[in-house]
Amino acid sequence: MADHSPISAPGAVRTITSLTNPTIKDIRALALPKHRKESGLFVTEGMKLVADAVEEDWPIKILVYGAKVADHPVVKRVATTAHARGGDVLEVSEAVLSKITRRDNPQMVVGVFEQRLTPKAEIKPGPAGVWIALEGIKDPGNLGTIIRTADAVGAEGVILVGDTVDPFGVEAVRATMGSIFHMKLARMNVAEFKEWRKGWPGIVVGTHLSGKSDYRTIDYDRPVMLFMGNEQSGLPDDLAALCDHLVKIPQAGRADSLNLAIATGVMLYEIRRDKLKL
């Protein structure tokens, strides 16, 4: 992964109040996909999310926090860990935090982390493991919600297929509510996915307009890959052909379709129904 040295150099706690500080500019630049791709870094906001990421051993490059929370025990603990891992720790004004987050009422803690993707060779589902493959998903809120839901049901990971929205963009990360740090993520182009799918040890189930089966009638007691298409057109025919089962979710009202994240959630809770206990 490419290193972006201006925002990864470790050092003592620095106090920054200038809105034009070069490090602050570099952090703000991570709002753009180009800079995330070049640096291999991304931003997450909020004390709990940053602390969760650090506890999950995600490589932290920079910890930024507001002066008003400098003495908070969680901030102190995360700052100590960031130092120990070679990260940079910045205490900044609220105006600087607003600049970074593009919000008038910003979160008081921001972290810059390395992106982490799982190589396709390391995707090895358990005996009843569940992975979700998403083709061409475009909405960051949908993607973040699906990652969060996958985490909630105990799925093992999410595979992004083809031209998809960046899971490390601010909106997508925010929508995961921290689950991005708990779920494995993988990326493949369509050709890679078609070839890789040949070795999948279980079944592949997709929702599709031509589906003939009720989604509740499938035997999910084996490794399952749930394959969902994008928000507008669903799975294209060549990818639908990779599925062992094409299913539908029954509807009784006048709505002609379900939101992608909702449909994925309905499917996941059915797939995992026998594994989820109160």
C-alpha cells in the first residue's frame, strides 16, 4: 500500500489551530476517492468508532482530537496506543475539526487508518458461513448499512464486485457505525469473480426478477454466498447465471421493489435464522 508520508510521520502530541496546516489539508483530501486510492488511507469520525478500530488492531496513522476531550480516559488510551504503533497524535481546535469533518458540530475524535482488504485466496467460509457479494453498488449509505447488517447477523464478509462505491468513503464508513472494522472486505472485478466463484464450496443465492423460488424455501444450512445486484438494475443476466438459486421476496403492497439494503437485510436474517438466538 502506498504511504502518504506527510500524514503518517509519528511524533509527540502536536497542537494545531491553523486551518491551513499541511497535515490538516492532507486529512481533508482523504474525502476524495483519488487521494484515498493513492494513500491507502481513510478517515473515521467519533470516539467510539476510533476506539473500536484501535481495539481491532487497525493500523492508525493519525489520531486527531479536540482540546475539550483531551483528558477523556478513552482519548488518553487511544492516544497512548497510537503513539506505540508509530502514529501521529494531534490536539486541535474545534474550528480545525469542523474543517476536517465538514460539519458545524463536529465529532471530537477523528482517526486516519490504513485501508484493509482481504485477498480472494483468503476467503474460506466456515461450514455454515455467509458471505455477501454486491455487484455495482453505487450508494454509500446502502453499502454501509449492508456491512452493518452483515456484522449484526454474524456473516463473515462482503465482496464488492465490479464498479462499486468506495467502502472507505466518509459516508459509507459513517453508515457502518463501526462495523467496517469488524467485517472482512474483498474486491474483485467481474472476470475475477466469475473465475473465483468456481471454487466456492457452498451455494450462491441471488435475488432476481426471474427468480422462481420463495427465499424462505431454500436450505441455507451450508456455506452461502448471497449475491445482490445494484440499486437500479439488479443482477445482470451473466452474473445471475452464476447463482444456484434465484429467489424472490414476496410483496403484498403497491411498492414495486425494496431498497437494496432492506432486501439484503431480509435475506440475511432468513439465511441466518437458525443461528441467531436471543
